[in-house]
Amino acid sequence: MTNGISQLSVVGRQLSVAKNTNRRLFIAFIATATEIGLFKEPMIEILHYVELHARSAFSFLEGASVPEELVVRCAELNMPAMVLADRDGVYGAPRFHMAAKKAGIRAHVGAEVTATDGSRYTLLVETRAGYQNLCRLITRMKLRASKGEGAVAQEELAEHAAGLVCLSGPGSAAILAAGGRDARAPRRCLEGLCEIFGRRNVYIELQRHFHRDEEVHNQAAVELARELRLPLLATNGVCYATPPQREILDVFTCIRNHRILDTAGRLLTRNSRKKWRGCLPTFRKHSLTRKSSRRASSSL
């Protein structure tokens, strides 16, 4: 206890002399206080960011890092869990699961599934039955199409929806239709997803990579979520573990589109924002009783 209070005093002094309150020091201050049992009741609940939409190199030519590299970076950023959602497949799931197990990270599996209308839906596995349904859905799609192609119909999504959570994000029909001639189209798309997966299993996904068009879609998505009372979910659409790997993704993009780097133009990524991005924890306040408040004050 004495050592803990000494550590806490050091952090407290650093905070008091800081010209502007340092958020990282504040986190250390609260974490140390909680660890040594200073508060009878918790002052705050620390909420960690978890990346729920990451692609690996198994999203052929659309991801630049192998699953192990993503897991290593996830551990470096102190994320407790992550989701690997590759395009139209779960090929990287075994390697991802083994790497995450060694790193002490909870591994969650999903996939970006291409629909017949050209849009994509990120489906996350919630239960064992959900994993079975995702595998069956992808298998059915692949059996009737050439390599690297294939799409699922709405009826097939409905048939295999149990145990899955749907993210209606940047590539989904609802967001792609936003701003089109038919103002009701995005709402109809989302209402259809709610009928298929259930309202509690549909989330509006937001990503921010400093693109002007993306901001327009984000605003439309927020408005749709407000109208339909659907929850918002922030992800980063990770395609590589570290910024230097963006160059690998650019080469893959050229291969996919049969271009060279000099002529690829806007097909290439505009910046390196689709990397792993560490986010400081956010806090949810808890009420303190007067007794526990006095105890904290006297101990300090």
C-alpha cells in the first residue's frame, strides 16, 4: 500500500505542475489508485477501444499485413481484443486465432461479404451458430462463382443470419445510396437489414480517414441512425499494421486494377490512416459515496 501511495503521489505532483492536464498522466493516476484499492467504490469505468473491422493479407490484394502482424500491433497498443474481417472469406482465422491466443488477446472473427447489388456488409460472429452460418454463406457463394468472384442475395443473408451481427458501413448499400435521387433508398436498405438480422444486431459503422466524400457519408449515416434509432459504431477499417505497409497496399491496388504506380492516380490510398491507431481509454463516471470520497481525500 505504501509503495502504491508513493507512486500515486508522484503522478499527482506531475499532474499538479502540468500547464495543461495531461490525459495520459490522468489515466496513470486513476489506474494506480484503483490498483491499490484506494477507492471503496470505483470513480470511473475505463472503456478501451477495440478495433472491430480489420483486414489481413487474406483479403487478397486488399490487405497488406498477415494476421500475426496485426495481432502484434494490437498488443502493442494494449487493445484487449480485435476482429479480423477479411473479404469474402475466413481464410486467415486459424492463424489469427493462434497468434491472438499467444498474445493474450481475444480473437473475434467476421468477414466482409459482397452482395449482389455490389455493396459489402461486414458480418461479425457472435455465437458458434453464427460462425457456422458465415462459413455456409461464403461456401454457397464461392461454389457458384469463379475464383475471386461471387455475391450473396438478400434471401441467402436472411437464411444464414442467426448468430451474426451486421455492420452497415462505408461499402454498404444504405451508405452508397445516401445522396442519390431516391431519398428513401438508404432507409429502406437499413430497414431490410433490421428485418434480416434483428434491430439489436445492426450497427451503423463510421470511419474517418480525412476524406471529404467520407465525411459526407458519415453525416448521412449519423442522420439515418438517428431516424431509425440504430447504434453507431466507430472503426478504422484497418488494412495494414504500420504506416510503411501502406506502400505494399498501393502495389496490391495496382495489381488488382491492372495499373502501374505512375498511372494509378486516385485508386491509391490518399494517406496512411488505415493503420492500427491507438486510442486512449474513455471514461464512464460512477457516483462516489461521501464516505469513500473522504477516504480517498485522507489517503492522498
